[in-house]
Amino acid sequence: MSQKPPPKQFIKSPIKGTRSTIMVSSAKGGVGKSTIAVNLAFALQQLGFKIGILDADVYGPSLPKLLNIKEKPKSEDNKTIIPIEKFGAQCMSMGLLIDEQTPMMWRGPMVISAIKTMIQKVLWKDRDIIIVDMPPGTGDTQLTFVQEVKLDGSIIVSTPQDLALLDVKKGIQMFEKTGVKILGLIDNMSIFEGDDGKEYKIFGEGGVKKTAKEFNKEFLGHLPLNLDLRASADNGEPLTYSKPDHKISKLFKIIAEKIKPSFL
Ligand SMILES: Nc1ncnc2c1ncn2[C@@H]1O[C@H](COP(=O)(O)OP(=O)(O)OP(=O)(O)O)[C@@H](O)[C@H]1O
Ligand SMILES: [Mg+2]
């Protein structure tokens, strides 16, 4: 007896044009997802991978600013979109399709439709890895992605603060319920090094490592609060691209080694 095929909505496809897709997420806002997604992507590039970056934050896209992209993507047939190439990475963001100053006042179904377009209609070419920068929360964007795309895994970012970890734990459970592999947790803004040489633990200590242990996930590493990392975001040139030997870039490289796909 032949088996019935699964309902269409549960058939996950890989994103065309790439060998793997990794998400950077956190249910909490403002913890450094976009900064980490972009710097990790270029750390992977340093390891020899051909990278793509997909900014899935429809309401608050960061990629155009983080990479100082001013160009609009082109389409040859009005159906598909050609990603923008910057620093050797192929890039796509809702922020490239609309004016920087325009607020997105969209309801859920429009967001779902925009995310599906970005999943299906972008002409990625010959990529090894696409890094997806997720918006905060466990809403429409996250669900659309985990239902539609065959993902290789998700990296979860948090600060060590209890307030952040509360949301992050919900995010971990969302991925567990939807069958997405969690590649590990990153502790961002773990410490601040003052001019006096002292380390200040502004958001607390050890919380992310403890959460990783609690949920039996890998702890991928700490990233301190760092002025050069912040400035590189504002200058539109990721630190891991412009200064690969910077001490922060080296930390990204260690994380990239831990999460890199095994095919290279
Ligand atoms: N380790 C760090 N050191 C210094 N500044 C940082 C660090 N990580 C992130 N930032 C800064 O913190 C702010 C928030 O970072 P970012 O936009 O990457 O967070 P996010 O989680 O993507 O936010 P959102 O939830 O709004 O998408 C930015 O100004 C960024 O430059
Ligand atoms: Mg962001």
C-alpha cells in the first residue's frame, strides 16, 4: 500500500543555492543577534566558506546599516530577487527593498508572505552557508522559517541577565517543539573591561552557561562588551571582516570552528 504524502505545509525544503542554513536567534530583543550573525558569517568566510546573510527582521532590519549597503536588489523577471553582494557575501534584507526611514506597519499575514518570498524567491548562488538573522520573539517569522525551511540548526544568543534568559528559555523550547537542532548558546556582553583594567559583570555572571547546561545544549562561548565591535556595526564594516586578527574576531573564529558544517 502506498503511503500518503505529508500535507504540503509540513514539507520542508532547503533554501535553494546554499548547502546549509543556520539561524541566529534569541527570543529576547537587543541582545546582539544581528551583530553576532554578521560577524559570525564573516568569521566563517575567513575559514573558507562562501557565505550568504539573510536578515529576517521585517520590522527592524539591520543588515543594510551593518554592511553599509545602499543599493537596491534587482530582479530580471519581477518574480525573483538577486541578492546584493558585499565583502564577498550575498545579502538580502527587507531593509534593502524599502526606504530606510519607512516604518513597516504590517499585520501577521503580510509578514508571513514577506518571509516566504525571502525564503523562496531570492536567487542565492553557490553558497556554502546562509546565516539567518532572526527578529526577537517566538512569532510569525520564527514559525514560518521552522515550518518551511530545512535548517541545519540555530544558535541562541543571550546576555547573562535573568530578564534575558527568561525569554531565551522560551525560545529554546520553541525550537525543541519544532524539531530544530540547537547548535549552542552564546553569552554576549558577558563583561565590560574598564580603562582601569578591571572587568565589570554588568549583566551578571554565568547565566547563559547555566542555561545551556540546564537544557543539555553546547555552550559556544563568551563575547565581552567591546567598543570596537559596536563601532564596526555603526561604520558598516564587520570587525571579523575588517580586522580578522582583533581579539574579538578571534573569539568569533573559535565559535565559527565549533558550529561550521563538516563538508569543507
Ligand atoms: N558585544 C558587544 N559589544 C558592544 N556592543 C554590542 C555587542 N553586542 C551588541 N552590541 C550593540 O548592542 C546593540 C544591540 O545589538 P543588535 O542590534 O545586534 O541586537 P539584536 O539582538 O539584533 O536586536 P533586535 O532584537 O532589535 O534585533 C547594538 O547597538 C550593537 O552594536
Ligand atoms: Mg537584530
